[in-house]
Amino acid sequence: MAVYLEIATKLRDEIRDHYAPGDLLPPEKQLAERFSVNRHTLRRAVDELVQDGLVKRFQGLGNQVIQSPIDYALHHQSCFTFNLSKQGLTTNTEVTQCVEQELPQELLKRIKQPAGTHAVVISTCRYIDEQPTTLIRHHLFGVDIETMQAYHTGSLHQYLKEHYQFDASRGTTRLRARMPTFEECQKLGIGRGIPVMEIHSLYYLNASGDLMEYSISISRSDIFEYSLEP
């Protein structure tokens, strides 16, 4: 067996026995010295781990152990709690802000709402198995601030259904990958080298067609894998 494959096998076993998702492997220089090989051979061994989906390279950060991505389907009925509970994952919601405000003109043009429109804006941090994974800013229409201030955790869409009998479907969705801000890194517990996925979603009431919600979610790209479904 080639030397780099022997090293990859050894590292593969160590990752499965001693590393958790998010942990960094020792620097490649240190690993090369440990296995008494040059950097090129060590890099080929790490390439094997990358191809196996065990490790991901991040410039300026190093080689990070990753978990198998969570499949997140984007379709007309999808929302955070609904999607993940179907996969047996334990989720939790932390509400960090709930205010009523007049929305900026630029945002109103984007979502095709008249000038002067107000919304209840709720900011949440979503957790999976106690790990912060997603930041969401919800712009809610047709609700009152008093009722929404009583929302503290769980599925927001279920809360809206229980208190307003709202039944909505996802409309237009826009996605883009970008690097996180310093504040997002702090809230999500990630380094500056890990990209995030920004998703803009519109939800419309099935009965009237009125806009119920415009949400902007920021999710860790090392945790989710998105699939688009009709």
C-alpha cells in the first residue's frame, strides 16, 4: 500500500475514534513530521480524507473534521422545525428580538409591499442538538406585537397557525453563499473561513394569497446540504 494511503487509513481511524465535528486536525507540518514524510505526501493523505467527506480544508483555518450534512429540502411546505423534526433531530429556538417597525423602502420594493408598511420583526437563533446552526430574521405581516411577544420557542409557523389560523406556503426563494460577518461568527460559533448560506423566503397565505412572512436565514454551510423540490 502506498505510504499516503497508510497515513490516510491511520488518520481516518483516529478521526472516527477521537475527533468530533468541528475539531481541527493538527497542522500539516506537524503531521508530516509525525509520520516522517514530506508535505506533499501528507497532503495526498489529507486529500483522501477530503474525498471521503471526513475533512474539509478552510484557508487560514486548517483541516476541519466535518459531519455528514443535513439534507434540507426547500419546497412549498418547508420550514426549519418541520424539516428537521422529520429527520428525528432535536431542535430549539431562542428568540433574541421582537419589535414592530416600519420597514425600509428598499426592502418593501423587493417584496412588493406599499410604502409605510409595518411588520413585526422577530430575530431567532435555531439550534440542533444544542449547537447554534441558523440565524433567522422573520418579517411578519397581519399579526400584532402583543401576541408575538408571547412566542418564545418551537415552530413559529405552528404558533401562527394556533393563534391566527394562518396556513401558508413558501413562494419565491433566493439563495447565495457568502462569508460570515464577525457577529455571525460569534453567534454561530464558527471561524471566519467557514461560509454561510443566506436564504431569502416569501410565504403566502393559502386562503387569500396575502404575504404572511418574509424571512432571511443565515445558516452554516458545513452543516446543511440543500435540495430544491417543486
